[in-house]
Amino acid sequence: MTSLKVNCWLQWLTVTLALLSGVPAMPVDVDRVCMAPSTAKYRLTFTGQWTQTAFPKHYPLYRPPAQWTPIIGVTHSSDYHIWQRNEYASNGVREFSERGEAWTLIKEVEAAGERIQSVYGLFSAPAVVGGTGQATTEFEVYARHSLLSFIVRIVPSPDWFVGIDSLNLCEGDHWIENISLDLYPYDAGTDSGFTFSSPNFETIPQDKIIQITSSFPSHPANSFYYPRLKHLPPIAKVSLTKIKNNQIFSLPIQPTQSNQIPSGNEIDGSLINTPLDCEVSVWSPWGLCKGQCGEKGVKHRTRYIHMHPANNGVACPPLEEKKLSMNVRLTGLLLASFVILAPAMYFDLGEQEEKCIIEEIPEDTLVSGVFLLEYWDENKKANIPHLGLTVTVRDPNHAVVLLKRFGKYGKFTFTSHASGQHFVCMHSNSTRFSVFAGDRLKVHLDVQMGKQTIDPNAEKTKDTMKAMEFNLQHLIDQMRYISRQQNFQREREEKFRQMSEETNGNVLWWAIIQTSILLSVGIWQMKNLKNFLIEKKLV
């Protein structure tokens, strides 16, 4: 009753001051006053609903498997937030959401309680050692501190968590008896990882806390990206039950078999089947034709599966495609790869001329090339014995890696021993005198890094262990090549950074030298001007 009188007196005083000042009274945001009995005790039950059927994309099965950290919760007044949507996360929330370390967060809560008396109690609940399960704890609220907030980290994740911000357990003159809420994932805005197992990638500058939805962040690599869903299913649930006065208040219990494994229909989310569509890579470039000269040939291209479908999602499209090609000139080969390929090309070459192409190649990479030499003028016959090519490959230090003579058609391979620009040079093997060697030649060239040859019997053995082993080896080789490519790019970036730092240092010294020269010249000119004025007796 006293609190109600104080609230009415504050409203009357506000209106009176507004009338006396001669300006219209503005709305005053007065917190709802809790008139319930001074304290109440609640039991909090956290239920994980993170299942592979509800969230099939990138569901973590090991290292570590899906699980939840201990709950960190507070009861407080309206002038405090442990975390808040569309606001920046504190250092304590950052450490807890990224690494599960609660020490800094607890210190922040204690400091807020000592400084502004806004925190009434701090409590915790045990971790849930699985995507599904329960953890239970009990806490106490006070009339002046009737708000509940808590946070639970999703493990593994970059900086994702679930929780509640400032839930008021008081309604007028009584406490809420029961309440259940669905929980959805939030991004703390401190790490830019897209998947559950993403490495640390700090967000600079820091973003605000946002709720993760089925379409935001709108990136196909995101573990919660389900474009066919309007809303994500709840990943967890929390239930709050007011404890009667005759029940004994107990400390948070330790995790046991009984409170970790749900029974009955406690977890409705386990029945949710979220469809996951198949995701495939882009097509590789068309390979070379297989067939006889002048007849129809067949070209192949492939793609591979990024994400297998689940829960009645859209099935994967065909992973291989063929097409017929007329006027085939490159015969007897079908080269394709699951890795990044350099597209085929052709160029003109003088009969006694050398031309080179430059390729950026990582260290320890297998490179293969196929070429066909013919006259630029198609009316001339190509079966002349003096036609041929000499292929020379030099590494970044201009050391010869490969030197070999071929006829009008050939295939060469080499392994790079250093990262950087490699020079692939071709010179005609013409045996004619230079006076008569004036014909223009056409060179068809296809260079591939990380070459893989398609097994000709793969079509017949797709359902056998041999075909599976062959495809697995393709993927392993691809991963090795990508790793070498990343190391190569990292080395280039480090080299460019050193060059940039050296340039910045030279510019700084040049600026210092220029400034020194200008100051010296200025002082010298002022001194000479002074002497001149003294000699002329002008001063």
C-alpha cells in the first residue's frame, strides 16, 4: 500500500511541475511496481531440444559433440541487464559466449550489485552433456528485484548462446505461478564464424547482439541457414515453477542420469524434422574430348556434394554431365579433376619462336599439361615430320625444372619445388632453315594443377567399394591441394606485408629528411637576411 501511495505522489508531482513551468507534460515511463509479497522461490528447468532431426545442418557429433554449458542467471531490477538484444556484449558475455569462461561475467554481476544495488541474486545450474537433456536449479526473487535473466552457451559454436533478458515474474500484487518459454539462438557479435566448428575469427569492429533466424545471417554456409523455413524450431525451452512456501529451498543439484535424459513427452522438439536440401559445387570446366579425329567426341564435367540431403530434403542433382563435340582434334585423353583447373587455351607461335606462359603454383604441387601443335592455316596438312615442340619449365628462381622435346602432340608433368611464378615455355622443333621457316603455328594447351585421371571403369563400378575408394582419394587430394594453395597465399601475403612495412618506413625517413632540409634552408636564409639587413643598416 505504501509503494502505491509513493507512485501516485510521484505522478502528481510531475504533473504539477509541468503546469507550473507552462509546458505540456511529457509521458513519464514509470516501472510497474511489484506489490507481491516480498520474496518468492522458483524452480528453473532448462530443456535442450537441439537434435539432429530438428537441426540437421552441420550437427556436431564429436570434437566436441552438441552440448550446453552451465546456466549463469541473475535476479535483478530494471536498471541492469546481463545481456540485451541489439546492444553490444560486455567482456564477460564475450568470454562466456566464445569460450564458456564465466569468471569475468560473474565479476561484472557482482560489481553491478555493489555499485547500484540492482542485482539481488546470482545462481547457476549444471551443464547439459548433450544436445537434449535437462538441468534444474532453484532461485529466489524479491519485490524490488523481480526480473530474471540468464545465459547458456551453445557448444560448439563461435559465439552463440540462448537465454532470457529481464523476464518479470511479478504481476501486480502476485507472483506468476508457472511459465514456459521457447528459446532461440543469439549471436553475441564478437566472432564472425558461420558454422558450429568454425575457428576463431574475431569481429572487428564488434557487432551488436542479434537473434539468429532461418534466413539471417543470409549465407548458405551458416549452420542455422534453412531458407525453406519461415522460423527456426526452438533449440531449447525453459520452464519456471513457483515453489510453495512449505517446500524446502535447495541448492542447485548436480547433473545425474535422471535429470539429463528426458522422459515421456518433455521434449516436443525431438519430433521436429527440418528438411535439409542437397548442396553441390559448381561444375568443373569441360574436359578434353575422347574420340577419333573428325568424328564425334565426348566431353565430361563433374561436380561434388557439399551437403547431403536429410529429412525429405531436395535430392542431389546429377554429379556428372556429358556432351558430344564435333571436329575433335585432341584425341585419346579424358582429363577431369575435382580440384581447381586452369581452362584450356590456344595461341599462335612462329615456326622458330618461343613463347612462355606464367602460372602461380604452390609448393609441392603436381602440374600436368597436354598440347597439340598444328598449322594456323587449316588448309595445310599437319602430318609433316618437322613439326614438334620443346617444352621448358623454369621455377621462380629460373632454374630448369623440365626440358623435353615432343612431336606435334604431347603430355608433360612436373612437380613444383617452390611457391611462386613458374614459366612454361614452348619452342618449335622446326628442322627447316630460317629462310623457309615462316609458317604460323597454332598451339592448343591445357594446363592442370592437382591432376586427377578419371577411372575409365568408374561408370561400371559406382556401386562397389573400389569406386568409393576412388572418389575418397579424389577428395583427399583436393584437400591437400587447397591446403597448399592456402599456405602459398599466406606466404604471398606475408611478403607483401613486409614490403609494405619497408615502404612505409622509407617514406617516414624521407619525410624526416625533407623536413630537416627545409628547416635548415629556412634557418640559413633567415640568418643571411639578417646579416644583409645589418650591413645595409636597415635594422
